[in-house]
Amino acid sequence: MTEDIEIEGVLQTLAELAATYRMGIITTSKPSDFALIHEKRSILDYMEFYLARDDYERAKPHPEPYLKGLQRFGATAAETVVIEDSARGLKSAIAAGIDCIVVANEFTADHDLSKATAKVATFRELPSTIKGLASLARNLSRNP
């Protein structure tokens, strides 16, 4: 028997973010595993696309997955923020030159996430954290 693994606040947070931001998923999962995990979940309703392990040659922590994501969006690293939950993903985002917010979880509590642009304890904190980063970037661009 399998259980749904819905993280508290994710769908509400995605709905809030989708009103303002474009979103995609970059995963190291195989396409078949990703499809199985998400077949009964509505997370993909908020995403423009997803890239799974077969969509790039070199996996995280290499920057290629996130660089492919930037291409798919037609965006620059400066216009983008990555949400991650692992050191490997954080390293990939940093190597791609993209700011990264890390969401804490019990599986990565012992990972070195010190190079994250910001850290949050729950998904519900993401909208205000992203908005804060966007405000900071606007202020920095006005005051070089």
C-alpha cells in the first residue's frame, strides 16, 4: 500500500505563487518515477513544465539541470530563484548562478545548506521570502 505524501501548505503556497510567478520543476527523478509520484497530485497544475533525469546529461550538483530550466523559461539567472531541499540541489543552483531558497526537511537536516540565499522552515514562508528577495534586488539595482 502506498500513502499520499503531501507536504503541508504546498498546494496553497503554489496557488499563491502562481498568481505572480512562473514555475517549473527540475528533478533528478526518472520520468517514470516522477509520473508515478505525481499522478494523483495537483502540483503539476501550477507548473509550466518539468525536467526529469532523462532531460539532461549531468545531474545535480552539476549546473546543467538548472541551466536547461533557464533555457526552457527563456529567463536569466538574475530573474530566477530556485527552491531546493538538499545540498546537492543547492550546489547545482549556485553553480548555475541562481539564488536559492532552501526549505528545511528532516532528511536534509544534517546537510550543509549555509550557502543558500535564504532558508525557510516551511513552504508557507516562501511567498514572503521571495517577495523580500525581489525587493532587495530592486533596491540594489537602484543603488549600485
